[in-house]
Amino acid sequence: MSPAKQQVNNPKASVPRHVAIIMDGNGRWAKQLGKMRIFGHQEGAKAVRRAVSFAVNNGIEALTLYAFSSENWNRPPQEVTALMELFIRALDKEVKSLHKHNVRLKIIGDTERFSERLQGRIQRAEAVTEANTGLTLNIAANYGGRWDIIQAVQQIAQQVKSGDVAPEDISEEMVSQHINLCELAPVDLVIRTGGEHRISNFLLWQIAYAELYFTEVLWPDFDELVFEGALNAFAQRERRFGGTEPASIKEL
């Protein structure tokens, strides 16, 4: 990960504390070039490096990337296998650079379905960076928003079963405490590349009041200028969170 020089044009603009990105368009990007889909995923990994560098240099506290959804297992087996190998190589290659730049890496999702080899790589990468205090980089892998809510409910149900929690005491705050990323600032901005205008089961609980930004740019072409455009658009939004007066990032 090499530091990007690009920064948001307006230094006084409200920079989102937590940005989430649905990285869409790798396969279509490769198809346009007459290449296999895995080539698009490989180029997409370069876009990840650019996004992380930009986030670090612009004071974003957390960046969450949708790398592999729970529905992606339905893709052709050879593509899934290639994606798993790419994930392993990326962890091996990038963890030293992330650590050097004070980035804390966290993998969210049902990782138990991954091979023991990949699970070991994930645990090792998280352990190396766990004490870092800069950007928190969350990679959503075998993740689904519905799964996230269900696992939170299951944890609370166990507490009810053991008598530690009464059913009438279950609240939104309690559920939030069992949802992934509960220790981080709420998601302020969701970016989706590739031209589609949907959430695709991503962070359903966490993005309840997030601003949405859609771009036609395919993920391998996502660069600092596109990221900058999303942040500048975010700075123009008035966020009311159900109220009548705009709220600032500092008030959250």
C-alpha cells in the first residue's frame, strides 16, 4: 500500500468517519477486455490498495469493503476457488504494509466456512495489526446483513435462555451491541461501484442512516478521484437522522 497524494479538495468539508464500499464490476471489467473474470478480481485488488491509501490520507476512521458475500458461493466453483486463493495471497502480501501504515485489519463474516488454511491466514493477519491505532480496515467476507442480524439475535436468545436477560429488556441498543462493527462509528457513507442501485444484503443494520452514493465506474477503475467525488458529494448532503435540523459529524 503506497500512500496516495490525492486529498479532498475542500479541507473544511465534513469527512465521513466510516465509509463502506460495495466493490462491484470486476467481472464486467474483465469481460470488456475479453479476459476471464478472475483477471478483473486481480485488478480489483489494486483498487483496494488505492482506496485504503486514500482513506488513510484523508482521516477516515474506518473503511469497510464488501469482498465476498454469503451469496457469492453460488458462483462457478472455479471462480470461488480462485477468489479464495486471491484472498490468501492478498493477506500474505498486504499485511506487512498495512501494519507499517498503522492500519488495523478486521475480517467480518461467517469465516468458519473457509478452509483451515484461510482461517489461519485471517487470524494471523488480524493478530499482527490488532494494536494499530490508525484506519480500521474491515473486509466483509462470507458476510450477509441478514446473517449478521440473525447471529446477534441468537446471542441474545442464549442470554434469555440462561436467565441473564429478560425478553422485555431486549432493545435496539442491545441488538446493536451484538452486531458486527458495533465498536466503530456508525457507517456514514455507502459507495457502490458498477452502476447498480441496490444494497445487496450489505450491513443492513449498520447503514440505517448512511448516505448512499452510486457510481457507474467499475471497481478496477475506482481511484482517488472517484473516491474524492464521493466525499465531496457527501459533504453537500444535509443529514437529519429523522429530525428537522441537519446534524454534523461531530454531533454523532
